[in-house]
Amino acid sequence: MITRAALDGAVNEILVKWEEPGSGEARQWRERNLAAISFAGQIVSETIEYAGLPTICTNLT
């Protein structure tokens, strides 16, 4: 059984930020776990910055 105390402070939203290498444009993508937000009654967000994200993704495809 999951209790509210077990999830207290658990991240339920992630914001990923990066900068486009060619244009220098700042970009971001947000993902939320709606069930966890509903259960916690609040959004607990964490921001992650990836300097080379578009370059890495292009090289993987």
C-alpha cells in the first residue's frame, strides 16, 4: 500500500531545458505525472538542463 508520506516530496513534474546549437534558441519540454500530482495535491517540479541534447538526439537517429 502506498501512503501519502511515502510520496511526500517525490518529483511529479520534470522540465527539460536545452539550447538549439545552430540558433542558440532556448527550448524546453515539460512532463507531468498527473496521478502523482493528484495524489500529492501539489506539483513538485525538477528542472534538468542538457547542453547538447539536440546534438545527441540527432546523432542517435
